[in-house]
Amino acid sequence: MSYEPIDIMPYKPDLEPDILEIEKKAIQGTLVKLEMVRDSYISRAIVFQSHGCYLGYNNNGQLVGAVIGAKVPMKINGQEFKAGFGLDLRVIPSWKNKGAGKQLTNFVMRNFFRQHNLTRNFITMKASNNPMMKIGITLLKKYTSIDFTYLVIPAKARIQSRLNINKPISFTTELIDEFTRYSDLISSFKGGLCAWHTYQLYRIRINKIHPIARFSTMIVSMLNKKEYPSIGDEIKTATIFNLNPENINNLNEALENMDQRGVNYLNVICRKNDPVYTQLKPYSIFSYEHCLLADFPIQPSDNITIDVRCL
């Protein structure tokens, strides 16, 4: 890998079109290529009171990348603390493998996390995002990797039988603080179950579907009568939080509400060894494997609560 230094400076609102153009080229996924669509690059950052956005330039003054750091709440085994969260690293294709991503990430760690006395920091990513995984492992030195899964359930689906969760859920999502501040981004249901309006911050566009994936989804669609998205579709999602064994059977209320709002899919975050995964997997059309990479110890047996704003 050839290493070329970049200059890193604070975010400038007037450069939004250039940053979003970089993001448009930052296609994610393997068999199904996904593009994030939003009105502002900092849409996911501004829901945190403390955040920093930084832009990278080459020696010709060309914008080559961007990154965000935020101070976020997190819980391990019920103990709440503040952590540094790195998100939305973007680098133009011609500058990948030149060290730009590593420099931007390192800048956030030195100039945001440390400045805010954040000694525990993490990132989340798709498990297939090998470049980001390499950057994280290189910079974090000592790291912990925890796997989790997005179950993507169509808003038009309905849970057909009663769900029984007979053991604790080890990976949960909450809006850990500032609940009333974001009332316009939340729908609340019986038993404390809630949905975060992810679609108000960003949407997902289907950029490309590999022929193998297209064929397999066509066959599955014929067998189970589920409707799958097509190339060019712009998808609206919401993300469930405060899910627990007592309110999981209120999911149909959430699904119906999101369907009425024109939301396409409801994301449920869980781990494969949790009963939530086993019982809801049949209703999902996709499941995306993700990874939480942290620079502090987390045991596989720990109960982890991640703030829904991080998803």
C-alpha cells in the first residue's frame, strides 16, 4: 500500500455536495450493493450533542475523504458510560489503499476522543467490510470484536404466532438518554417498545444485485411469497429499540404503524445466539452480519446495550 499524507480540517457546510458525491461512490455490500442516501452528510452526527466531523484533502487541495466522531452513551451489564463512536468514514475510490482512511480515523481518535477524555471507543461495520476492519484493528491495537445481526423485516409482514423469549437478551438497543429531545424521530408502542425513524436520517438505495443473489431471491420469493426490493429502489427503514421478552409480542403494532407511514422495513438488532434471532428470522427477508469493534474488553457473555442512534 502506498502511503500519501493528507491535510485534515474541520467540516465545512458549503462542501456538502462534494462530500455527498464521495458517499454516493461508497457502495457497500457484496452480492447486494447498497448506497446511503441522505440530505446531509452529518445527519447521523447531529443527533448526538457532542460530535466532530473532519475532512481530508490531498496536496492539491482536493477533498478525498471525511469522517465523524461522536460521544455516545453505552451500557455493558447495565453499567452506563460514555464512549467514543467513529462513524461514516468515506474515501474517494482513487484514494483507497493510500492510507487516507487510516489517517482520518487516527485524527478522530487523537483530536476528538482524547480531547473529550473518552478512553473507551468503538466502531460498527458490516462483517464483510474488510478495509474498515483492517483500519480498526491497526489503530485500536488491543481490540474486542463482537458480532451482531440486522434482521430486516418487511413492514407489511405480520407475526403469525405468539413469541416466547425464555432467557435474557444479550444484545439490546435503547435510546439511552435525551428521549424527549428526539420525540419527532420516535414512535412508541405498548410495553415501552419503540421504533427509531432511521429513514428521517438516511435511506438505502439498491445500487446493484449480483445475478446469483437475484436468482436466489426470485426463487425464495416464489416459495414464501415475500416481496424483495429491486435495483434502483430507495428503501425507508426504522429500527426497533427497547425490545424485551415482555413487549416482543407488540411487534405487529410497530409493523402496522410503520407500514402506514410508508416505511418499507423494520430493523431488529440481535445476536445469533439470542432467542430473538431464532424467533424473528423466519419473518425477515435479509439478515446482515455486523461487527462491533472496541478498544476495551467486552466478554462474549456480557450483556451489551448500544444506543439506537449508532445504528
